[in-house]
Amino acid sequence: MSGDFEQVIQWYPGHMASAMRRMADYVKLVDVVIEVVDARVPLSGFNPLLDEVAGNRRRLKILSREDLADPAETAQWMKILGPETLTVNALTQGAFVKVKQRLRDLVAPGHRMQRAMVVGIPNSGKSSVINGLVGRSVARTEDRAGVTRQLQWFKVGTLFELMDTPGILVPRIGSADAQWKLALVGAVPRDHYDPEDVAARFHRWLTEKTGGRTKVPDLSAFAQARGFVRHGGESDYHNAAQSYVKDFNDGKFGRITLESATRDVQAA
Ligand SMILES: Nc1nc2c(ncn2[C@@H]2O[C@H](COP(=O)(O)OP(=O)(O)OP(=O)(O)O)[C@@H](O)[C@H]2O)c(=O)[nH]1
Ligand SMILES: [Mg+2]
């Protein structure tokens, strides 16, 4: 295992910088900016640079993956984030009734087609939100960071046009905590971090948070239980760690929010 070594996790490829420039141009054409944030990282899942791009446009924040986040924590976050925020499980159609209603409330009455730009960090669920609003699968989605690479418009009936955009991170992710958390939720591509290190940091965090009472196994217990062994009986920690990260994202460790509305906001 990787021991005490903690690698620096960053990802800011050229396509993000160029997408940012194009988004700053296109934002002039839109009425509303929708920022999609993973409900499990409601602090580091926001990108302040996207806030700058949005300027004085009307805003809607959507916390996605409500189904994977801790409901009590989400309720706390909703108090802090305020009435311009909605939560969704973007994989269910029903979630979008309230989003459509909110969008209708946000735009000025008139006959002109309204436009919204959907922004957020990689893999936060932007394209899934677009599919939910359109009512069918029009934008490509996948469980990895960096799927959407182009700016692309989609129509929602005769009411709205939505622009899908590539996920954008900050050029340097500030804290080591934000780094492993963003890697764990899939905002950073798998080849940009060491899954053993991320699994170890997550379990250390969970143990501390629960006062040692968590039933979630650490990587070594997980590797044993799931039979990740090489010839000779040694544990295969690398493959075990990849499955560990996947199980976290499939909700197999329960509904876990990685940033607390009470503790982490004060610390930030
Ligand atoms: N459980 C759950 N999964 C979701 C939700 N929203 C999105 N997903 C899944 O998360 C993965 C990423 O979703 P995308 O919509 O591709 O995310 P994106 O923000 O467009 O990603 P990029 O284009 O790579 O930046 C997909 O596998 C989706 O099925 C949600 O609310 N709940
Ligand atoms: Mg996408």
C-alpha cells in the first residue's frame, strides 16, 4: 500500500481552459446559468471560476446524486445554499418536474425561447440533468470525468434551449482534503490519482468522523473479503482499491456526504 505518501491530485488540461473562454463568450446569450454539483461534495464541488463566468446571470444550483448523499447532511446544506438550490437524483424522471417549474419561474415572461447554460466540475451530472430536462437521452453520459468535450445546445420543448458544457475544475485544487474527495467522487480521471491512497484517506476520514464506529471496511479488509489476491497469496491492493472506489460510488458503503455543512464550512 502507499503508506504515508500523499500525492498531489490536479487536473486542468487544455480543453478546460479553452472551454472556459468559449463559455465566457456564450454566457452573454443565456438567461440562466445552472450549476450542477455532486451532493456528496457540496463545498469543493463548486467551482468559483464558474461563478465568475456566470456574472450577473440568474442562477440555479442543482445538487445531483441526492440518492448517494446523506439525507441529513443534504438538508443542512440546503439551509446554507438557500432557495436558489434544488436537489435531484438525475437518474429519475420525476426529479425534473420541480426543476422545470423553477426554470419557468426564473425566466421573464415572453415569447422568446429562453436559454440556460449548464456548468459544473467534471462528472457532476451536467449531461444527465440535460437528459432529464429534455426527457430522453440526448447528451452522452458515462461514469468517468471528461466525457463532454464540446459546447452543445439541446432543446427542451418550445420553452428552453440548454447548453451542455465540459466539466471544469479549478487549475489548482486547494487542499489535500478537497483533492482526495474530488478524486473519490469521480471528478478527476482514474489515471490521475492513486486509488490506494484515496481509499486510505477516505477510510481515515470516516474512522475519525464516526469515532471508530464505521462498518465500512478499510482497503486491507476489503481486499481480503473480496478475494483480491495475487499468486503467492499477497493482496492485490491496486485492483482492490479500484473496486473500493467503485463500491463507494455505487452507494455500497451507504449514503455518505464527504463535507459537512456545520464543520467544514466554518473551517473553510
Ligand atoms: N446515482 C446517481 N448517478 C448519477 C446522478 N447524476 C448522474 N449520475 C451518473 O454519474 C455519471 C456522470 O454523469 P454525467 O451526466 O455524464 O456527468 P457530466 O457532469 O456530464 O460529466 P462530464 O461531461 O464528464 O463533465 C453517469 O454515470 C451518470 O449516470 C444522480 O443523481 N444519481
Ligand atoms: Mg457531460
